[in-house]
Amino acid sequence: MIKIGIVGCGAIGKEICRAVDKGIIKVQLVAIADRKLQAASAFASSLRSPPEVMSAEELIDVVDMVVECASQTAVREILPSALKKGKDVMIMSVGALTSPELLKEVTLLARKYGCRVYLPSGAIVGLDGLKSASIGKIDSVTLTTRKPLSSLERAPYIEQCKVDLSTIKESTLIFEGSAEEAVKGFPDNVNVAATLSLAGIGTQNTKIRIIADPTLERNVHEICVKGNFGKFETRVENVPSTANPKTSYLAALSAIATLRRLSDPIQIGT
């Protein structure tokens, strides 16, 4: 049975822990790491099979796979170290890989040390189709994200551009640009933009539109892909995580499904 360790005990990290504890995922949770040690210890003790609480550096040494659920900063800090020690890694803060330098380093290290880096589809649908389409020629990929105002608070783009969310009374386009720009401006909101870019035509060519909508209670992601295969569109209305409105519940389920797939004898989908 694969031994995993989770870095980051936020909304997604806790959902994964609970899924393992309930037997939904056939892996062994041996350790968790979080900067808030007391909170992490309290959470660990609430599980039927409590994992050890330790630093991320210690965690890497005792697991087969590191599951990152913390931040883009955490990805940069732990990913190279984990790969150099021959550990597989699953990344939720995919926005970190919009850095060409880090993506190149991670790719080379994974190949050199025989590791796998897993990027769950997160809060979007349609990646199977996009990966299939990328074998041919893709002309355009556009992601339109509609979000409640609360999920956009304190985003770097909002603060830098001095966007007063309290004045928005109707659906309003607040950002339009490349995935590379979107990930920098909204690091906690659009990791899906990074995942979409990596599966398709890259961060500079993937177009992102972010709409603030005070009437919404759910995060909405709409994807339009055009290419020599034809055209497809997807739309998903995500229930926000009760623990963190910036995170969609589907993102946590996607992480759980990715881990469960590791032990499934039959693999479905592209």
C-alpha cells in the first residue's frame, strides 16, 4: 500500500485525510505537515488512524508520495527535494508550474529519478477532451470564471488595481488576459487556469476571463476549446468548500479521485 504524506491541512488537505481515514482511498496516510502545528495536531487526533505531525522536510523521508495542498510557495520549496529523493508528488497549487524555470526543473528531476508528478483536474471538467485535442492542432482555449465577491477578496490583482468589490452590484468583468497573468493576479482562485494551460497550449496562449458576480453563490467555470478536431464547451457550477470559499469542493474530490485511481486495476479516461 502506498504511503502518502500531506503538506497543508486546509480545506483540500483535510478532505483527503478524511477520505483515507474512511477507506475511500486505498493508501496509507503516515504523516501530515502544516505551519500551524497545533491545529494540525488537533486535526490528526480527530482521525481514527492519526498520522504523525512533522515538518515537510521530515515528511518527505517517510512517504512514497508527497501530496501538496498548501500553496505555490510550498510547491517551490518541497517539490525539487521530494523528486531528488525519488518520491512521487501530487500538486494542488498548480499555478506554481506556470514558471517555465520550475516546470523545466521538475520535468528533468522527475525523469532523472524515475518519479511521477500528478496534477488533478481540480475544479474544472473537460481535460480529457483537451488532452485528446492537443494531439492535433488547437487554435484557442478560453476559460471564463465567474465568482462570488467573497472568493476574490485579498487577491493580489484586486489589491494592486484597487478594485472595490463592495461597489460591484452586477456581473462585472474584472480581468481578461493570459493564464500566466491570471495565476499571478489570483493565485488562490485560478489554479485551474494553470492546469488548463499545461494540458493545452501553454500559459501565454490560454485566455482567461474573470467575472465578479454578487448574485452567485457558486464558482462557475466555462471552457471553450477550438481546433482541427472541431469545438467543445464545458460548464461547471462548483459548490465552494465550507472551510474556504476560494476553493471549490470539486477540487478536493478531484484530488481524492486521483489518489484512488493509483490503485484501480481499470483506468478510465484519457
